[in-house]
Amino acid sequence: MNQSHDRIEIDEHFRSAVGALDPAATAPARVPVDELLALFDAQAGSRHLDFAARSLGRRGLGYYSIGSSGHESNAAVAAALRPTDPALLHYRSGAFYLRRAGQVPHQDPLRDVLLGVVASAEEPISAGRHKVFGHGELGIIPQTSTIASHLPRAMGLAFSLGRAERLGIEHEWPADPVVVTSFGDASANHSTALGAINAAGHCAHRGIPMPLLMVCEDNGIGISVRTPPDWISTAHAHHPAIGYAAVDGDDPVRCLELAAELAEWVRSRQRPALLHLRTVRLMGHAGSDVESGYRSRSEILADHGRDPLLATATALVRGGALSPGEVLDRYESARAEVGRIAEEVLERPKLADRAAVMASLARSDPDAVRERAARVPAGRSRHFGSEPPESEGPLTLAESINRALADALATDPGTLVFGEDVAGKGGVYGVTRGLRRAFGGLRVFDTLLDEQSVLGTALGAGLAGMVPIPEVQYLAYVHNAADQLRGEAATLSFFSNGRYRNPMVLRIAGYGYQKGFGGHFHNDNSVAALRDIPGVVVASPSRPDDAAAMLRTCVAAARVDGRVCVFLEPIALYHERDLHEPGDNAWTAPYPAPGNGHVPIGRARSYGAGEDLTLVTFGNGLPRCLRVARLLEAEGAAVRVLDLRWLNPLPVEDLLGAARASGRVLVADETRRSGGVSESVVTALVDGGFTGSISRVTSADSFIPLGGAASHVLLGESAIAEAARRALRGDRGAG
């Protein structure tokens, strides 16, 4: 069967089944008639939106046909909640969207959805960038997840709203909210879903408020892979800290009753619950899916009998609210209205050019960021007393970051610092030591050991009006949760046309050269997965004074522009004091006081004015290149060193200026030769029209082993020096 035949068959089955209903077989309804009518209208509208999306797709005019047919019982969940309750929804949530829109005046949800189907720039949440269920006036935060990767954010929002209230932080959500999130039975097996459910239960077990309603819409199949009929209930019905209830989607009255009961249970008890909503999937996974290739005809037809729209129509007739003919009139009226709007939206404008597409990717106001970064905290003296950190004398990298975090916490009461071991212990390397004692456990706290939940907490905290500064202990660990950055944090502003943002400064201890550790877990030099995420800022400080100033900039950019910033801290430099000789203290620096310490995003730092060779580097490469520069100067070469400081966006203007000043560039890159930072640096030079000599020297394409063997694969000073000498001689292939 093709999708057109499926649509016609489902449509005809509904109409014939309604027509065969006996209007004399009435029974009193347990819910108000108005509620059933509103439920039916939302479900019928959603069904005809699915039909229209498939029709537009066949004409080459529509671009998204994952539909909600068979899942329309989720409209009962919308009816049970307030229209101000934050909603992060599954992609089969058309009926939920329409029912919620019916709770808010002056909405046109049929048009909203169809504008998304045809990718119109007038679509109210994403401006046509994707067909998502989202709307600022409806409290629906747009999600594009197909694997429940939005659940950690939903958990984080439920966690953060109560914390924001206790801290007095302003945000857009009203008091006493329930956060609702929905997902499919196949996605329930994904680590993101399991991690979020575990984190929600973990909080509830500890008595931490977690008003989270999770709705598993179980249609028994993920594309073509079947879910065992009892799997969701077996896995979730008996969780000791999470409420559970199940209902069949073809029982509209019970859906309305149970959804209302569970929503009130979550709201009153501030505990998480899972609603197991047993549904069917009609018309296959999507418009391109030929369901008959993996399901028997009898199985497909059996699902027609469990159609939630038919069940609501039956309840209306048997409750005496409508006759079969009146139900069909209402159904056909929805068809006509959707059809009319579908033709109208075809004429609406699309995103016009590259600039329009990228306009919502990441807002940038450098002047406002500079002003914010220069702000002197009003509560600074309460924390530091009469001895602010700029009076302490030279600090190490770790000490400087610690003081900058304290300044951030003192500046903005909505700033949070959290992660594994950051509170009581003060971090693995002591970087956050003393912060919990100074600012309290509401603002500095330990998390469970799950990077997806750490980042999900940050994603939710940002939506709750705060600036989260989460920590991931090691660079390798962030790969466990990379999609929380790539698929969630980076996309929210893009797919909400800037309506929602993800302010965040993710601190990561990283890079190689850490003595006494081996394996890629604790010594990892791969940053490729971070650098190609659109809109994400990647900072890489080396010096203590730069680290404090750059962290201040990132926190300001998060607050002002809603930017997602990744702050890479070189572990091997945390406690270093010396640069050239033991005891020289040349790798310590005075702390830059607020008002004096601001490094604009995308600006490099230059050392020396040599005109023979420019060494371009970052991170651990900076002290190594400075030592190599001193060595080469003793040999008669005039060398300058450029510390990139920002890996995304690259400081292209400063890079080209330093390159042209010498005519020769050697990129000393501690990351790997393939996929490392040097590739983009070289490309930026070429794209910028630099015609001088370019060479690079890098670490090997290898994981980092234990002990002295690490020196065989990590970039060393001798390799930098030899490559520099070849570059000065004009030899090619320095790396």
C-alpha cells in the first residue's frame, strides 16, 4: 500500500464507522461535553493536517510528513495542563499543539502548522527552518529530537524552576509549573531518555523538587522495529521515585481523567511521573515509509479499530452530544478549513537567502558584552573582603579561574556552578575550591555522574533565566554527551528564530601533557566535535590572566547574547608557575580586576614583533612556542608567537595580520594532524589571500598512552623547533 492509499483507507474507515454508530445507544458522559468536543476538534484538525502534509508532499510543495495520526490522544494531556506549563514535545504532537492553542485567545494553529510544512518564513517559531511544534505564546519550546535527546533539557528545566524561584531569579514561566515532555516507545530505550528519567528519579529520591510529567506515547514500533508489548510498563511501572500510570489512547474519557489526575499529582507533590499512553501509528512512520513492507495487512487494519479520533467520535455519539451526522459534519468542516489554509500558505514567503537562514543562529552584541564583562560586582566585597584577588599577587591558571568564577557568582545571582565533584571537593584539580562555602549549595552543587544530565541541567537552567557554568571533568567525557551541545544547545535559538536561547559556559578540563595519566579518558586532545557546531564559542586560554578575562567574556556573552560557550582549560597548565627556568614564576600573572579584564571573542594575543617567522599556537602550545621562540632568537631568528585563544570563531583578522608581518607561518598544533585545529588555521590563511609560506607541526593521529610513551605522539618542543628551522630555511613539509 502506498501512503495515498493508506490515507484514503483510514479516512473512509473513520467515516463509515461513525456512520454506523447507533445514536440511540447513549450513556451519560463522565466528563463535560465541552471538553470532549474540544478534544475531538483538536484531534480532527491534527488528522487533516497529516492528510494535507502528505498531499503537499506528493505535489513537491511540502517538506515534512512525520504525522500525528494515531497519537491524537495526546490532546488530553494538553487539556490537563495549564497553557503556561512548559512543554517539550515529541514530533507526533499535532493534537496536543491544537488543543493547547485552543486554551489561548487569538491563535491560528492550523495555519501555524501548515506554514511549517511548506517551510514558510512566516511560521511563528522556526520561521520555516524546520517543521517543529513550538510557540512562545503557548509555552511550547521547539524540539527537533528524534531520539528523546530533549528529555535531559526537560528534566533540567523542571529541576531549575524551583531553584530559580528560591534564588529570586526572573524568568518567563509562572509559579507552580509542571514541565511536560513526550517521547516514543522506541526512543525510551535511548541513553538520553534513560539518563533523564534516572536523573529525575534521583532528584525525587533526594527530596529535590522535580515537577516533570513524562509522556511515553507507545505505538509499539520504532520505524520498523517492534517494541515488546509489555516493555514500557515492565521498565517503568515500578520505579520507586517516579509515579506511573497507563491508559489506552482509544479511551478518550479515561485519557482526560487520568491525565488530569497525574498532572495534579506532579504539581502538588513536586515529583516526576510517567504517563504511559498506549497509542497506534496510522499511515506509517512518515510519508516516505511503506509500512506494508514490514507489517501485515491484518495488523495494519487492526489498528484502524483503535483510532483515537474514532474513539472520541464514538464517545460523543454515545454520550448524546452529537449525532453521527453532526460528527461527520464537524470532521468535514475541519477538512475544508485545513484544505483552504493549505492552499493559502503556499503563497507565503520563504527564507530568502543565507543571511536570513543564519540570522537566528547566534545573536552577537560585542558592545553590550564588553559593558557587561566590565561590570564590578556589587557583592564583591562580601565575598573577597578587603583583599580582592587582584591584590593577591601572581596567580596560577587554576587560581585565576577560581577567582573569576567567584567574580561571576558575585556579579550575577543567577549564575550557577555545578558538575561532578565541583562542590564539596572543589573539583578534581581544586579549581572550584571554596565556592560552595562562599555562595551556598543552591548555586554551587554536585551532580550525578552522567554528562548528559549535567548538560541537560544546564539547558534547563538557561530556560529558567539563569547562567549555568557546568563542568565536565575531562575532554573525553564530553563526547558522552556531545549531542546535548550539537543537537540541543546549538539548535534552540536557530529553530526558535531567536525566541529561546541557551546561555551556558561549559568548562572542560582537557588536552594532553598531563603527567601520570594515560589513555584517552584523562589525556585527550580531540576538539573536532566541538569546533564544527554552528554558533558555539570555543575558548582556549593558556595564561592565568587571559583565562580570567576570557571566562568573564564568556559569562557576559551567555547572559547578554544567550551564547553557548565551551571553555577549554589545559589541565597540564593548571598549577604551572615557571616558563623558562625553575623558579622564574613566569607562568603566573596578576588577576585582572573587573573593568580591566575583557578579551573580545575572536581576538588573538601576540608575543614579540619578529619578522622572520610567526608561530601560531594555542593551549599547551603557547608556553612551548614561547620557549622555542627564545631558542631561535638566540640563533639569530626574529620570531613572533600568536596565541589564537579562541578556536571558534578563529581570530582570522589577527591571524592574517601576524602572518603578513613575517611572511612565514608555522602552526604548532597540539591536537591531531587529521581533524585538528591546524587544518582550519591553514585554510583561513589560504582563504584570506595569504601568499607566504605555510607549514604545520602537530601531534600524531593517535590516542595518548601512559607514561613516557606519550611523548612519542604528543607535539614536543624539539619538534616545534626543528619545524621552525625548516620553515626559516624555506623547506616545505615542516610537520
